Amino acid sequence: MTIRERLADPSLALTPSERKLARVILANYPVAGLGTVATLAARADVSDPTVVRFATKLGHPSFTAFQEALLSEVEQRLRSPLMMMEVRQGRAASHPVRGYAEAMAASLSADGEVLSPAEFDRALDLLISAKGRLMLIGGRFSGHLAAIMEAHLRQMRPGTVLLGGPGADLVDQLVDIGSRDVLVVFDYRRYQSDVVAFARQARARGARIVLFTDRWGSPIAEAAEVVLASEVEAPSLFDTMVPALALVEAVLTTMVERIGKPALKRIEALEEARQENAVTVDRDDTAKTGTAEEKR
């Protein structure tokens, strides 16, 4: 469990002074915890001994050990693909396909155990009750997750927008963002600076943010109303998006169930429009084509 997860654990009993410390650390995580005891105490308006006791309550023998744990998290957040390959080489495994499937199954199981049902429900409430637009944005790879989610959300309700394109075009999108809008952001370790900057500016303009990220947490977490974290480590040169995609699908499935008839009516109307325009190829059409070709 990371220090962020420990601080967010509802079972952790904190005094009023310790809650102030937790808020200061989470507001600028993990940087706020990497200064001196005196600096952190001053920011939280508590005493130096309170900071030391707080580190001990979190399971660390000293404040120095607490900071070493934070630094270890920073190192993991910033790992490049080459660094990750060095760590993962030499791991014993069965056939690569089976080994990878087993690793993904373990990640999905772990995510299911640590995911907060309350946070999941808060995300659903924000997405379903949005009065304005649902806007989605992601990074170089996580942008594909944003596109998948937007394509499904578009079937449930109008006013969904996938953000992207050149930097100047993305900046232009900020002009129309307001307090009625919800911004869904996908940002995973080696966090993308333009996505972080856009999310922060959208929040400053009143948008409410639902963040999909990893267990270390994108810097956007401090501006987000809801944070849904997924495992990203895999026996691979690259991080995996499989657990994140499973989480997206869980959100979408539950949304359809909760919206009910309005969503189903819209999906039905879309299917009719697609059928009228022959968007997909059905079996009858394929059979007819094959019969005609056989006659030639």
C-alpha cells in the first residue's frame, strides 16, 4: 500500500492535527512530504513532534524512513520503459502468453480488492448528473482509453467530446469550459505535462474532474473530485492498460444500468440510424455477396 493509499484509508484514525497534515501532503503529493520536519509542520500549522508521531502512525520508525518510502514511490512513478525492463528481466515464467495472462488476472484481482466503492459511485454520479458536456482527454497511450470511453458515452447521452489535436487547438477548448462540464482525464506514470496543464486550467474554470490514473497518482489528483486508480505494472517492457480498460468498462456497464430507459432508447435510435446507413455488414449481406461471387 502506498502512503497516498494509507492516508486515504477510512479506517486510519487521525487526530485533527494529523488530518491537517494529511491534507497538506495529499494536496501536493509527494513533494510536500520531502522537506524538513519543520517545513511540513509550518505548512500544516502543527508542531514538529506531531509530524514525527504522524510518520510513526503510518507505520514508519522515523520521519526519515517515511521520506525514504516517498522517494521510493517517486522512483517507481518515473520509471522509463528501459528501467522497467531491467527490473522485469529474468523473472521466472511459463509460456509468455500464459504468464502474461496470469499477471493480468492478478492485477485485476488486486484492483478489485483496493478499489473504493464510494469513489466508484461518486464517479458515476458525476458522469450521470453532468448538466453540461462530458469531455475526455488522455495522453499518448492513455488517449486510446479516453477514445474508447467517449465512443460508449456518446451512445448513452449527447454532449460528449473527445479532446485532442495540436496544442493550439487543445488550448482553444479551454475557452468554452465551465462549471456545468465534467472533464474525464486519463494520465498514468511518466505523466504528460500538457494533459496535466490542461486539467488544472479546466479545473480553474470550474470543470469537475474525474481522474483515471495509476496507484501512485498523477499530479492532477490534487485538482480532481474523484480518482480511480489501476495497476499498470506488467511483465513487459511497457506498462499495461488492461486493468484500466476493465475499470472503464465497469463504469460504462454500471452507467447503462443506472440511466436505464433513456440510455437504452438512445442506443436503439443509434442502431436504427446505423442500420439505415449500412454501417455494419450483417450475415445476410455477406451470404449474398458470397453467392454472387460463386456464380461468376
